[in-house]
Amino acid sequence: MDPITHRVVETNGIRMRIAECGSGPLIVMCHGFPESWYSWRHQLRAFAEAGFHAVAPDMRGYGETDRPEAIERYTIFHLAGDMVGLLDALGEPTAVIAGHDWGAPVAWHAALLRPDRFSRVIALSVPFLPRGSRRPTSMMPQNEDALFYQLYFQTPGVAEAELEGDVRLTIRSLLFSGSGDRPPGAGRGPGVGMVPRKGGFLTGVINPESLPAWLTESDIDYFVNEYTRTGFRGGLNWYRNIDRNWELTAPLAGSRVTVPALYIAGDRDLVLGFPGIAELIANLAYFVPRLERTIILPGCGHWTQQERAEEVNAAMLAFLRKSAAA
């Protein structure tokens, strides 16, 4: 079995740490928040064994990749540009790109902007989000008692102070509470994705006595060690560019992703409960005309490729083999 190795490459003006395994056609796997390359640990070897060169970077702002101070250096163009630069650094003209959570918009936009470099796209949890007609934060729900978590993340320092107060509690409870193993209705608080104004993002999360089968204390240790060292600011800065991304992508309004695509999510993923997401998924083929399949995994939560590694690997590989043969 091929080992997972690590190295640092230069891409798009930053130094990026990558985990990689195997040789063959390149597949790049983009993680989300609050995660790292380690979120793809179950995919790296599986894809290497299937004949791929599997690469999972620490994305901009995370892990051992550079964490620029300026908030405006985390736009979607920076993030997609990092992936183009990664292909250049690896000497590869094309690749498959996969993304989970925030990594999904990066993957979608990489495929949208550079279909010549990214031949196929796989998105987990987050569907392609077409550019809307209004500034995104102006449409996020809030009331006198609570506000949407992405609004809570906007002010620098606020979420950092909360999440960094007890990193182990943060990581352990977020991974469990976002999973399909969370008891139905437990700790829901003021609503899906809502943060009470008299509390914080961690209000209502559950720190379990024991971990579900897909997650070990060693896994928790890895994430905790990374975030204890780096803090959460880098990942939070992605959220602080939501409105800026909307402004920058005005020329892309109405654009569609034209490469073959696969979308996978869990039916217990909180993202599917966000306003408008269910309707968007139902009509995803309009925005992604070469969408080959939408897979909704029963009982699976947000951490798709960690919770259901074997099912996700099988679905991804089946998609790649089918689209390669077409």
C-alpha cells in the first residue's frame, strides 16, 4: 500500500502543504471548515490503489499552508487560483477536482473558470451556488434573538475568541454535532444555522461521551493539534469574503459549469436545511448541464467523505470510470 507523503509547493504566491498518494491521473481534493487535508485521509489511499495520483492540500489559511493576514486575500479567485497553480507546480495540464463544504465552491469555480484544466468536478455537501441578484449577507436570516452563523463569522476576532477558547471542545463537538450521529432535534437551538445573540456558534453543540465509529480520538488529536497551532482565523476569512466574491463574480452571472459533475450529500447534512438549498439541488442540472448523478446518502450528516468513506469512494470512482469511458 502506497504511503501518504507530504511536501510544500509554491502556488499562486503562497506556499502550500499537500498530502499525496499514488501515481496516475491527478485528482485534487479540497477540504472545508474547520478541517484540513486530513479530512480526505480515507480517499487518498483508495484513489491511489485505483490508479490515481491523489492530492489533498491544506487550503489557503489552514494547516501548514500560508495564512495571509489580509482578509481580501481569501477571495474565490485566490482560492481557485491556488488550485490552478497547484496543477502547475505538479506539472499536470489537467486534473479532476473534488471539494467538500467550502472546498466545494472552490471546486465548482475552478471547473467553471478553467474547464481546460479541470476536466471533471465532484462536490460534497454544497451544490453549485449560482450568483444571486442581491448581496449575500443581505439575504441571510437574522432577528432580535439570533443571526445566521455566516453573519456571526463576519467580525474579525469574535468567532476566533470563541472557537479558540477550548480547541478540543470545538473540534470534538462540531464534528459530532454536524454528523448523522447527532440525535434528531438535539441542541437545535434557534434554528438551522442560527447563532443566538446571547450565546455563540457553539451554543447547543454536543460533546459526546463516546465518538461514532467513523471518528477516533486520534482523528480528533490531529485536528486539535493543527488548530491549536494555527487558530481559526484563516478559515474564517473565507466567510469574510462572501460579499466581496459576489461583487467580483458579477461577470459570471448566469454562467454554468460545463464539465461532467457528480454531487453527493447526506440527508442529515444541516446544509440541506438552509434556505433555498433543497430547491437548488432539485434543479442542479440546469446550472450544471453535465451533472451525471446526485446522490443523497441516508443517515449521513455533513462530514460526507469521513462518515461514509466506502460509499463515497465507490460513487466517486464509478463516476470517474464512467465519464472517462464516455
